[in-house]
Amino acid sequence: MSKILRAVVVAVLAAGVTLGVPGVALAAVSPSPSASEAAPSPTDTGPKYGCLGDTDDYGVPLPCALDVTLLTPICDNDVPKLNYAVDAVGTPNTTVTITWVNPSGPDIVQAGLPLSGTVLWPGAVVGPDGKGADWPGWTVLPDGSFVEGDEFDWLRPSVQVLFEVNPDATKTVAYPPSSPNCLTNPQGEVLSATPASNDVLSATGSNSAPLLIGAVALVTVGGLVLAFVARRRGSV
């Protein structure tokens, strides 16, 4: 009898599961995940920069370099300037710092500049009319004239310029020369730091005529003396 009852109970339970009888449930079995579901999908990590030490998928360092594509000294309205352009690879930075390297003193730094543009040559002064009023390597005197020499002497005839984005590059650039249409030096007479004395100047001016006459007289007298001596020797 017990075997019969047991079989009936099993049959009733099976029927309840099939018919959805409330209160009768079997443990749910989750299906095995597929290979694509088991591995998380790759996420976009954003740009990688070699200048920050990033590498590619194989562990090779990414490039980090700075190429100076334009470096041209120019004269603009009697004002010396520098045209430049840099191409930075492997960095998120979008500005450049330009350093004028002083070999014997403080450098001049121009920071936060665009990757291409034009900068004023250090030591140059622009007047109210937009034209050059002073230039590196020259000192303006109270009377408006100029004498050569000032604290910007080291910026000419050439200077080293350092460009920094994250990679950096150093270039040597020459001071722009003057032309008939644009001046990078003071116009007109330039005073000398050690002017010549009046005595030296007079020797090349109107006072040189008496000196010339005296020299001719001495040469003439000398010639007569030599002729007289030769004649006396011949008569002996």
C-alpha cells in the first residue's frame, strides 16, 4: 500500500507542475552563459598620449614629439616680430610656452600662446602710432637719439628659442634685418658710445690744409739738401 501511495503523490506533484498549480514549484535552473556574455565588452578608454607615458595595445610607447613647422623673423611696421607654428604629437595640451633663452641672465618667457601665431621680439617697443619706437640692443636718450647697447643685447644678432607643449624643441633664430621699407634699428644717425675727439675730427676737416702745405715744404727742402751734398761730393 505504501508503494501505491508514494506513486500517487509523485503523480500529483508532477501534474501540479504541469498545470501551474499555485504553491508547487521547482528550482529554476539558469542557462549557461555564452562566451560573448561571459566576457565584458571593451570600454572606450579615450585618447592615449605618448607624452603622458601611454602605450599601444602591445605595450609599445606611443609617439611624443614637437615639430617646429614655421619659424620666421619678420619686420612689421618697423617692429621686429617672430612668426611661428608648432605641431605637437602625443599630448593633450593645446598651448605653447615660448622661452627666449638668455645665456647669461634671466630668460624671457611667453606662456599660454596658441600653437601658431606671431609674437613681439623682446625689447621692442611699439609707439602710440603702431610703429616701432625702440628696439632691442639700443637705448633712447632724452633728446630722442639712440646709442647702441641695453639689457636686451643678448637677443641679437641671434638667440635660442625654446618651444614647450609637453614635448619641447629648441631653435636658433636670427634677428630680422632692416630694409628700405621696414626698420628694425633706429633711423638716422646713431650716437657712438665713445665719440671721437675734436682733434681727430679736425685732422680730416678744414684744418688739414696747413698740415699738407708744411709736409710739401719739408719734402722740397730735403730734396735741395740732398742735391747740394751730391754736387759737393762730385766736385771733390
